Amino acid sequence: MKITGLIIGVFFLMILASCTDLTAVQKPSELEKEEYKQEENNSDDHSKVHESKLQKNKGDDEREPKEEAVSLSEPQYKINASNWTVEPMNHANSKVVLLTIDDAPDKNALEMARILKKLSALAIFFVNGHFIDTPEEAEVLKAIHELGFAIGNHTYSHYNLKTLSEAQQYNEIVSLNDRVEEIIGERPKFFRAPFGSISDYSRKVAKDENMILMNWTYGYDWEKEYQSKEALADIMINSPFLVNGANLLMHDRQWTKEALEDIVKGLRNKGFTPVDPAQISQEIE
């Protein structure tokens, strides 16, 4: 009986020892706990670093420069010196016209500029020096320029340049550039001789002044039969000389001012767009 009890006791002690060993295996030591915790922290830190790198790479991708578009400030047109039309460059729209107003700013130029501004139609105003002698006249020129219009040189006194000496031609052209610069802060970039009559010497002066020379394709407002709103608008829109790039000549006149809106709208109805003079190349050949 005693032997049986002893055997049972030993057996019980063996079971107890086995359970103790199992508990020791299943429950990590404090050191193991600390190591496990450190591994978790390291894992979290690694994940955060990886996520941070992904976000950084994404940000870098977003900041990568995109392909630049062609600058609209680059010249899109040039003046064809053989016929004075505006020719497209760089695949620009070819169905355009250039609007020009000569003998400005007399009595109608500022209102004409306001009409064109309302229509979002740009133009060159070719000025004469005798129209900008006084402070009041200078303010008119300044207002036209501030509306966004190019100012061209049409000589100081509107003489036929071929009848003048070289010194007189020089003065007619350069003194006007000086006066325009005094008023608006920049010199004209375009030159048109009165009556379209330009000498070799005045051509040289214009080139030395970095101005683009031009005459015109057609104009009618100085002819008696077209000195009414209806007649002038009709011929400017339906002229047989209306072609792509046509260089249209108009003047600071009452009837031209009255016809101006109809002219612009009629040209647009035919698919023509008034070209921005700022898009005309200033490269002088």
C-alpha cells in the first residue's frame, strides 16, 4: 500500500514538473519580451521609412518638369516684302488680316481704338508727329497705347520722302521715334512711308531704327465714292484683293470710324481673324 502511494506521488511530481517546463516554453522571459518589443518597433520604423520614401518618390514624380508648350510669345507671322501681306510662321493660322490706321491720332483715332478694343481686334496705329505736338495730343496717343495697340511711325510731317533731302528724311523718321518714345516709353517697331513712297535712304534709316517696313494690300477710305459708312464697309469686306494675310489700310476719318465695327464683323464672318501685331517677327532682312 505504501509502495503504491509512493508510486502515485512520484508520478504526480513528474506531471507537475512537465507542466512547469511547458509553462516556461509558452511564456517568454522578460528579456525575450523586450527583444520582441524592440523587433516590433524596428519593423514599424522600417514600414514608416518605406512609406516615407514612397511618398517622397511620389512627390518627386509630381515635381518632375513637364514638357513645355510652344511659347505664344514667339513670332507667329512675318511681313512679305514683295506684297506686304502677313505670312504665317510655325504653322500659325493663315486666314488673318492686319488692321492698320494711318494719320493718327487726329480726331477719331481714340474712339476707333475703343471700338477695336470692344471687338477684341488689335491693330497698328501709324502716327504723324504733327498730331502729337501738344500735351493734350500726347495724352491721346498714350491712351491708345494703353488700350493695347501698337504704335507705328508714319513720319513727322507726312511729306513724300522722295522729295526730301537725306537730312530731312532722317529728321522726319527719327524725330518722330524720339517723340513717341518720350510719350509712351518705347520706340515704334513698324514704319510706313506717306503715300507708300519710300526712298532707298529712308529704307536704310528705318532699318537702322529697327523698324519693320510695310505698305499695304488695299485701302479705299480716301476715295470719294467710299466716304460713307455703308460703301466703305462693303468694299473693305468684299474687295477682290482680300486674301489670306491682307494688310488693310484705313485712316483716322469720321466715315472710317463709323464703318469700323461693320468691317471687323464682316471680315470675321468670312473667317478672317485680325492678327496681333505683337506676333509679327521683328527680324529685319
